[in-house]
Amino acid sequence: MSTHEHTRTAWEDASQKHVREYAEHLEMARTARLLPIEEQVIGPLLPGAEVLHPQSGHGLDDHALLRLGATSVHGLDYSPTAVGAAQRRADELGVPCRYQVAELPTTGLEGEVADVVYTGKGALIWMADLGAWAREMHRLLRPGGHLFVLEAHPLVPLWAWDADEARVRGDRSYFAASHVNDSFPARGATEHQRTLAETVMTVRGAGFELLHLAEHPEPFWQPDDEEAAAWDGRLPNTFSLLARRR
Ligand SMILES: C[S@@+](CC[C@H](N)C(=O)[O-])C[C@H]1O[C@@H](n2cnc3c(N)ncnc32)[C@H](O)[C@@H]1O
């Protein structure tokens, strides 16, 4: 099996969680909120916006986007299981979210269909060619439309999860091209790495103007029962980026 097929299979397996925990997700969707930094940066741009959400996963954030004023959300993910669970929930709640199976960076969609592209929380690391992904997002946005990303900081793969002291893993490099995920949910999947500078320059190179870039100490996700010293507020664990289509 190729690396690509292995990663896709890992995600298809991991997405079964959305089916197993359907009832909990349904309840979570009723009150879902974005993180405070997301609300602050992308919140003002959401009223009346048609949003595209590539690598939409469980799609719980889509309910938060609607709550902040988006008129619709179009989620794209290559896992039929994730797409099916998210669509079932949206239909049950009667909200304007639609989900489609698509293998990014190709979408097959018409150009200039969205006002906002919202994504992150473990989305960009699956793209072997981030430039192709950024160019596709540029094509799908209407002129002046915005790309917003809240992602794991590229240093995160280096943090060990020791509780007593923050440590750098000996088997990882900030400048490596990739590593294999060894933690839940997509254990065994290959994560593509790029430095923060590479991500920013790739987005700019696709035709975007950078409006906001910030690094944050809080992880967007941490496993239950883990309390790593790397999350104690002294190290970067996420970054947020807002760019406008030129
Ligand atoms: C960490 S999850 C999703 C992030 C989402 N924001 C969330 O919180 O659920 C990553 C998602 O990306 C999807 N994915 C990974 N590679 C993909 C690709 N090439 N095309 C489409 N979806 C992909 C996976 O199926 C998975 O649902």
C-alpha cells in the first residue's frame, strides 16, 4: 500500500468515531463555538458569507460558523464516513451545511464560489503539495474573499508529552519533510511538515495578501488524560492565519 493509500485508510478508520459518537456530536453541534482567537479574527467576516470548509472532518465547527452569521457551509473531505455523518447531522438539525466527498487538493468545483475558506485543526498536514491546495483555494474564492486557517504550530511534532518538563523529541526535526503520526486519531498516517515561513510564503505565492499571522500557546486538541508540560503556556502550539484573495 502506498503512503497516500495508507493515510487515507487511517482517516477512513478514524472517521468511524463520528458514527460511533453521532449522538454526542449532535448535542455538541447545538452549542458549538469556535475558539476565541478564531471568533476574533474570522468572526467579523462571517455574516452573510458562503463558506467552504476543505478537510471538514467531523464538521462540528460548521455549526459554529453558521451561528456567527455564515449563510451556508460546504464541507469537503475524502472520507465518505466523515461526510455521511456530518450530512446526517446537518439534515437532522435542518441547517444549511452540505458535505461532499472530494480528494484535495482537487475539488472539481466551479471557481469563485465562496466568500470564506475556513479550515485547520489538523488539515494542512495531509497535503503533500500545499502550493496546489492554496492555488485551488484561491480559485474557489471570490475576488476579495478570505482564507482563514487555525492550525497546529509546525513545532508541535517535536514536543514530547512528558508531564514534568517540556522536551524535544529526538526522532523529529523541524526541517523534516514528513513523519508518521503515532498518536490518536490518525495513527499511522503520514503528516507532511513545513516550517511556518514555508506555509506563509506558499499562501502568498498562491496569490493571497497576508492580513494576520499569530502564534498561540494553547493546543487546539489534546488527548484525554494527558497533561504535557509543552502545553503550559511557554511554547507555541497553534498558529492563526488570515489572508485575502488578491
Ligand atoms: C483532523 S481532521 C479534520 C479537521 C477538521 N477541522 C475537524 O476538526 O474535524 C482531518 C480531515 O482531513 C481529511 N483529509 C485528509 N487528507 C485529505 C485529502 N487529501 N482530501 C480530503 N480530505 C482529506 C480527513 O479525512 C479528516 O477528516
